[in-house]
Amino acid sequence: MKLKALALALAGLAGLATVGLQVAQAKDTVKIAFIGPLTGGSAAAGVGGRNSALLAVQQRNADPAAKYTYDLVVLDDECKPNVGVQVATKAASDRAITAGITHYCSAVGIATVDTYAKFKLPVVVWGAILPEITYGNDYKQIHRVNGTMINEGRLAAKFLTEQGAKTFVVIHDTTDYGKGQNKYFSEFLKPTGGEIVATFPVSPDQQDFTAELTRIKELKPDYVFVGGLTPLGVRVRSQMDRLGIDAHMAGVSGIMTSGFIEGAAQSSEGTVSFHNGAPLSRYASGQAFSDAYAKAGFREDPDAYGPFAYSAANLIMDAVEKVGPDRAKITEVLNGTKGYKALVGEINFDNHRQNIVDANVYVVQDGKWVYWPDSDYGTGKRKLAGK
């Protein structure tokens, strides 16, 4: 009996030790916010960004070496500044949230910087390209892994004129994003010898462009340059075809979404865009990301900015792993980012916490955005429709 009692006692102690070990191994949960447009005309980009950030979190949580468990708090800014400020305030005022992966739409990105600075929430922008988001302030909490419309506008002016285009019409929305695109494209076009023969500022919600496009048809430009997001691009491209306008169309990364191709359908063929990201095939970890994304079972494409959202998520989690879930310490680590190896290449923040990125040319070919050098248009097998 004594031996049996001793055996039971030892078994009980072993059980307690196992429970104690499990408790010791339990990880604290760290919350990170993801904010982007999950509904509306820019939802394809937002959902692709969300999925990519979620993939990064899932991979980190599966890593036994990670010090923390991560919880992605997903918020929809609807690509609307007023909604963006509301959800930014919700995230920033929640002390359980340590950092944010924020915004695809520039009008929302610029509207929320004061909120993040006020609550001292470190954020990494994953898609919005308005330069003023980083360069228009000196908020230590605002970082950006993607490039700006400065890179894209400069390349657009250079590339299009090198292709032989001489005359342009600009249609841009009246948000900060659209006005910025008009500003930078116009400035960079001047030294190339290209000429803007007309500029049409329009509401981002405008549906009918008959008046503008009728005038454009009379002007006969080589290119219609659209300074706006996917919904505007879809309406302009589709209506250009209906009115028989013999001109090419170009825009920067705001139209480079799967939603543009779905919305404009056959009209989208041959549309040119300029984007700060390279094709996944050109990144060292691009294939691994693609394979992991497919294995995770996401139904939607990561879209053009998904790799930047993925990189932003990992950048933040690496900072947390280094200094813990402390906003001030995370901000300090992010501010010193140099030589960080990410999916989108090496991340180096300048003195405004802006990553330096090269822009690239893309074209719609057979229902997909294709890297220009790899496209039939780039190799000369096909010619762009229009003039």
C-alpha cells in the first residue's frame, strides 16, 4: 500500500510539473491592426493586403521560436477619409494594439497621420503613395515600406515619351491623391518635351464622362493619363471605348488592381500602369510567398500591394520580438530600419521614415497585369491599340 501511495504521489507531481511547463511556455498575445479598404471600389487591393498581412501573422504564430502570439485586428477604412479617421482612432486609442499596418488609399493615409501621432501608435503604411504622408510631417510614428507617386510619376513621364507619345490629357480626381498625381506627372513631363493639352479635375464619384471625353476626342491626344483609383479608371477606360476615342490610357498604381481588369473587361487590354513594386518573380522570396499564399487557401489575389502589406507585418513583428509590445520602443526600432531583408527587397528608411523604391512599368495583357519587359508589348510582338 505504501508503495502504491508513493507511486500515485510521484505521478501527481509529474502531472503538476507538466502543467507548470505548459504555463511557462504559454506566450503573451500581441495585437496589431490592419487597416485598408475591404469594401467599395478599391476592395481588391484592400483584401489582397489583408490576406498578405494575415499570412505573415499565421507564419509567425507557427514559428516555435517566436516570443509572442500575434492577433491581427482587421478594420475597414472603405477608402474614405472620414471613415479612416474613425477606425484609426479606434485602433490608436486601444492600448492593447501595439502597432498598425495602415492604408492603401492616399486620401485616407494623409487624413490619419495626426491621429497616429497623437496616440503615439507606430504604423507602417503598406499602399498609399501620396508623398506628403511621410514628407509632409515629421511624425516619428509614420513609416512607409512602399514608394510614392514621385517615383511613379517620374517613370510615367519618361517611359511614355520614350515610347513616342507627345500629347497628353489628364483626368484626375479632386482628392489629395488625384491632385498629387496631376502635380507630379505634369512636373516630370515638362523636361521630356511632352505636352499636356488639357486637364480635367473630376469628383472621384463622377459616373458620366461624356462631356470630358467628347472634348478629348476633339483634342486627339496620344494618351489619356488617369490620376485616380480603380473605380475612376474603370469608368474612364470603358467610356473611352464607347465614344470611340483613339488614344492610349495610362495611370499609376492606383489602377493596378484586379478590380480594374474585372471592371473594364476587354477595354482594359493595353492599359499601362506604373508601380513601385517589382513582379513577385523578381523577388528572392517571391515564389515562396506565392506558394504559401496559395497553400493558405485565400480566394483573392494578393494584388499589387499585398507583398508590401506582408513586408510591413513582418517588419513590425520583428520589432516586437526585439523590444516587446511597447509602442515607444517599437517606434524607435522602426525608425532605425536600415538594410532590413523583406519580401519586397531591402528596406531602408530615410530621415522621414520613407523607404526608397524603384518604380516599374506594367501593361494589361490577356486579362492580367504583366511586367512590361516580359509582355508581348514590351518585346514588340504586339502593339498598343489607339494612336
